[in-house]
Amino acid sequence: METSLHRQLKALYAGQAAQVEQRLGDYRIDAVRPGELIEIQHGSLAAIRDKIAALLAEHKVLVVKPLIAKKTLVKLDRRAGREISRRQSPKTAGILDLFHELVYFTRVFPHPRLALEVPLVEVEERRYPGHGKRRRWRADDFQVEDQRLLEVRQTYRLATCGDLVALLPRKLPAEFHTGHLASGLGIERWVAQRIAYCLRKMGAAQECGKQGNAVVYRLAVELPEKRTRQKLA
């Protein structure tokens, strides 16, 4: 079932000039505007990898991958029922969380006809009990009724390897390992390893040696002066 969040983002990106829910060959496209196809993807990028690869053979494509920076959880007594409570979810996401998805998208991005836009959004998620009233409602015992967009904080646009590199620490050594990425970005080492994997597979960085057990990398593109972020009107 399509969520309100999906409909709201589709309307935001499509604008008045686009046609929505259009059939193109074997695929249904979220929005088609002059010279560009738009796909809104809440789930894993792996799920649309082959679809996007096929569309890029002949079309310019914009993939919109929202990340939830803030979520308000609204608890209902039943489906479409009365609101019982609301609270802020402790789970948040930032732009670096995109690399958890990009590890499955390295055979598609970058591409001269492809752009990724990553809006960091605030949403409201409405939930109701998953097993009726006879069972106590545990934290993990629920159904999601809907997600609604409250605000777009900012949007990152990624079209090239340089845009990926713009997300890295400004004082990254010329030759670096994942420890440098982890400390410079304030993240765990395993997350830095995913970032390094994406950079290497996408051609943004190259292996150039080892330091102990750590692989050493060198950037294959220059570190841009400005980061790829913008406020979405």
C-alpha cells in the first residue's frame, strides 16, 4: 500500500509538469517529466537496481531515496482508531547512512544519466496493535498504518564520484585507511569499511597499499570545495 509519505514526495518532485504512475515497457514509473524519469524509493536500492539499470539504457533517471532524520511514533488503539500516545523514535539517519544502501548499487551509480537525491525528512508514523486487544502490545508488536511527511530538512544531490568524495572529512590524508574515515566522520569502523568499499567499487578511490592489516586508499578524484547539499523548496 502506498504511504502518504510516498505520495507527498512524488507530488513534491513531480510538480505540475509531470505525469504520475506511468507505464513504460515492463515498468511502472512514479513520475515522468520532460526528459526525466523519477523513482521514489523508500526501501532498499537493491530492489530497484536492475530496473534502474534497464531504464538508464535510454532515459535520464532521478532516484529519490529519503532518509528519516526524525520520526514521531503515534500509537493508535486500533487501525484508523483513536490516538493513545506519541513519542520520538530514538532511531535517526544522516547522509552517511546512504552508504548502507549504496553497497548494493555500485553497478549502477555513477552513470551519466543518473542522479540520486537524498532528502533528510521528518515523518510521523502511525501504528496500531498487531494482534488485537487480547494480547499486550509489545514494542515490536504493531502494524504501520501510515507514514506522513512533516518536513524536508535538506536534500543531498549525488551525480558523480566527486559528490561522494564531498561527504568525506575535509582533512583526510592523501593516503588513508578506514580508521581515518571512522575518526574523521565520527562513525564506527565497520561503517567506514562500507564507505571505503563503495568508493573503491564506484571508482572514487583506489587501493594503494597496506598499513598492517588495514588497506590503504588514495582518492581518484579531487576533494570538492563545496558539499552537495541544498534546501528543497
